[in-house]
Amino acid sequence: MEIKTISVTYQRKFNLGDYESVEIGCSLWGQIDPEEDAEGATKFLFEQAKASVKKAALPVIKASAYQMGKYKQSHTQTYQADTDEF
């Protein structure tokens, strides 16, 4: 089978407290040549989508008092270190 197009979707849902939540997602599509590594291209797109969602989610998480309290209570490390493991 010849793969010509790859699609990757990455989504995360965050509880903001007070019965509110936000879902942030990213879908990426890529065209590849038959000679290219489809698995490698898929991994690349996945990492790009994950980084995009992380970038979009950090301001929302930092603005949410519920999420900030959750991270401060459950982790002894600094907030920045916790978000690196997103």
C-alpha cells in the first residue's frame, strides 16, 4: 500500500474548576513521497501537534486558579518543571 497523506490529531482536556473545562487540540496533515519514512513522518507530526497544544494550553492553565492549586498541592517541584513533562 502506498501512503501519500498522513493525519495526526492530538487533544487534551483540562478541568478549570466550577464545572468548566477546556479542550485544546491540533490536527496536522502532511503529504509524503512513497520513498519517505511514513512512521518517522507520523512521529514528527505527533510531536509538532503535542508542542502546539502545550503552547496553547499553558496560558489557560496559568490563568486557572483551580489548575494552579492542583499543581501546587500535588507536586513539590516548581510549576515550570511540571509543565515540561506535559
